[in-house]
Amino acid sequence: MTALTLSTAAAPGLRADAIVIGVAKGAKGPVVAPGAEAVDKAYDGRLAGVLETLGASGAEGEVTKLPAPSGFKAPLVVAVGLGAEPEKDSGYDGEALRKAAGAAARTLTGAKKAAFALPVEDAADVGAISEGVLLGAYSFDAYKNNAGGKDTKDKNGKAPLAEASLLGAKPRDKEHKAAVERATAVAEELNRARDLINTPPNDLNPEAFAAVAQTAAKEHGIKVQVLDVKALEKGGYGGILGVGVGSAAGPRLVKLSYTSAKAKKHLAFVGKGITYDSGGISLKPAGHNETMKCDMSGAAAVFAAVVAVARLGLEVNVTGWLALAENMPSGSATRPGDVLRMYSGKTVEVLNTDAEGRLVLADALWAASEEKPDAIVDVATLTGAMVLALGSRTFGVMANDDAFRSAVHEAAEEVGEPAWPMPLPEHLRKGMDSPTADIANMGERMGGGLVAGLFLREFVGEGITWAHLDIAGPAFNEGGPFGYTPKGGTGTAVRTLVRLAELTAAGDLG
């Protein structure tokens, strides 16, 4: 992973492969952002004009490369767009810095060192730039012959940026150092989630995922419990078993427990972990199953968040539940029309085996509820309906408490993860009534994402605050990379969950 350093060195004398500067979109053309004064001076104050001549506008994510001026030890200047120039006396938005740093890091594959001379006003800016660099430099090519085995390299065989030096930051400032340490912990675990999401399903089944969680838990002092098929059968986890029964790779329920001696609150995170989703007997049509290795993105996010919380030593107890199964069609698979007895004791008529995520989550939600946490947040690539509603970059937030839903939404927006609050309309609940069981796993087709949320609500313990994040859209990027977001697994919701834990530890969340 890219190494981060803080430096007070002047850009001209710094030995590096490139100097990264910011450029904003001003009313009359590109504007050189603070932090690049030395570079602009070397161009006789005409850097903005040079960039405009080269076609730069300062638009978000825009990258323009030009030779470094005479006297610089670095041979290259990389100007990256920050978007609209902020109003007078207001600084650059943290997400703009994060995206700019990520876009620059992505373009610097093969470079050994780059100096980032982006605007830095405080520790928050240092953290945002650090996160952007570490997330933008991510690459997953372990399965490519030119990637050199386990060394991650891009399609041209170039390794990610090796070192990034943040200019304008203060190496001896405790807040600046803490910002880098936080960014490193969060980004490393988020990138681990991306690795899991991108790993082919023949190498990542429920048992393999559980083993990864066990290894990480041991490393970071997290208590771990893994329920295998026998334990699930003994415990009556009919939802998880019903989904996984069609696969040769048996399901697992993994419980990760981080505890702090100073904690006053307890959060539970629950993640959908379908390591491959064929749809089961309700088989997905061609064109809809090629990326279904990503259907465990919710569990990956929960896993990464719990480990990040442990690494940060937050004063809050956090329990992560990973509901892991592979949804396959076979002679032993659950059929449409079957009735499952869930861990809660409720019975569910399975009308569609491709609505399996809510079944594994239901068992995990009830297990989490038994511990009476202060709040539960589940994360899942749950419905295509949510993608239709919000697109591929925004996840939906539903909850049984309006104030908590707003708090989760605000936390997501604060860390740069686009989200939108969604309702749980009571009239849609009737559509899941079953003549055979307590509830069916399908309801009205229209508003399918909301119907799924209403189903999950049935399995949350009475009086427990709960939120549901449907990350089906942004969890896996099938388009080109942008900002600090790569193609493939994105690690969406990791930063939101970590932020919720931080707010809870500080007493600012309920």
C-alpha cells in the first residue's frame, strides 16, 4: 500500500517523480489552488494561463500533466481539478480534496514518489487528502499473469504509487499525525473489503470468508465466533441454512466482537454475505449474474468497519455479524413455495429464491437483537429496485426511527458516501401476507427496495433502533474509475459505519 509522509519541504527542491497541485474552476477560467504557490511562482505567475492553454478548466477529476519548471528536481507537474472555486473566506470541501487526491494517485501508477501540494488548512484536510491517495492508488490484479503473483499492478504491469508526501502538513502536529493514522487504518481496511469483493467466488466461499475474518480478528484483538452448518442447524437458523442448502459450500454466520473498557454504547453491524448469487432455483437470466461475486459487499463492509474501529481503539462496543452463504440451484436447493422457520421462530414462505439476501439478514438481525444493542445497522446489496431508484452511486437509507435515519444519512454524506433517506410505507407490508406462513419473502413489485426494508424490520427486536443500507448501486462499479473509486468493488459503507462508531463513542449519536 502507498506509504504516506508529512513534509514541510519546498516543492522545488523535493526529489519526486511528480508534484501534484490543485486547480479550481473559476468564473473566468482555471484558478491555481492554495498550496501550489511555489509552482505558480516558477511559471512567473502564469500557471493558470498555461493550464488553460492545455485545455484545463479545473473541473472535478480533470487531470492535466505538464513539464515541471526549470529548477525543480521533480520532472512533472500534475494539476488535478477540484471543481468550483469556493467562495471567499471558505476553504475547499473535504470530498473535493479526497476526489482530487484519488484521481491524481490513479494516474501515477509506476511512480515511486509524488508530492501532493493540495490546499491544507487543518487536520481534516490532511485526512481527506490521505484517504484520497490511499483509496485512489488501489489496484487488484492478483489473478493477472503480468501482475507478478501477489504484487498488485495495473493492466500494464505498473505498481501503484509507492509513496506520497503531503506538503503543507505538519509532521510534528499531533492532530495532523492522528489524521494520517486514521486515514491509513480506514483506507487499509476499506481496500481489504475491495479485495474480498473482487476475489472470484471459486476462491471466496463462506468458509474462506470466515477464515479471513478469523485471521484478522486474531491480529487485532477482536473476539470471533464462527457458526458452521452443524451449529446453524442446532441453533435453528433456517434463513441462512435455507439459502445455503443448495451449495456444496456450506453457509456460515460469523460474529466479530470489539469491546472497549470505556464504552458506554453498543452498536451492531449486520452484513449480507452472499459469496455468489445465482438466484437459486429462481435462476437469474444471462447478463445478470456475471458480477454476482459482489453480493457479499455488505458483509465485507461490516468486516472492514469492525477491524477499522478496533485499529482506531474507539470507545464503543461494536459487534459485526457476517451472514455468509452461496445461493446455488441444485437438487437440494430451496424451492419457490418452500416455508422456512427462521431463527426468530417466524415462518417465511419463499416465493422467489433470488430474494435470498433478506433471508440471511433476518436470522442475523434477530441474533444481533438478542444482545440488546443501542442500535443496529445492516448493510446489503439487496435490491435492483434501489438501483433503479437512486442510480449506481447512491445508496438508500431506511430506518424504524426518523431521527436515526437522518443521522445515518448525515454521517454518510459527511464522509463522502452519497446516500438518500427512503421511507418504509406501511401500506406495502400487506403485500407480504402469506396464506401459508407468517410472512412471504416477496411483496408488491413496485417499491421493491422498500418492501425488502419492511421485511427486514420484522426481524429487529422490539424497541431497538435500526437502519438498513441498501448499497446495491454503488457497491460494485462496472464503469470506469473516477476520483478515488476504482472499477470493481468499491468498499461502499465502510466509512459510514466507522463514522457512526466515532459519533457514538463521542456521545453525538443518540
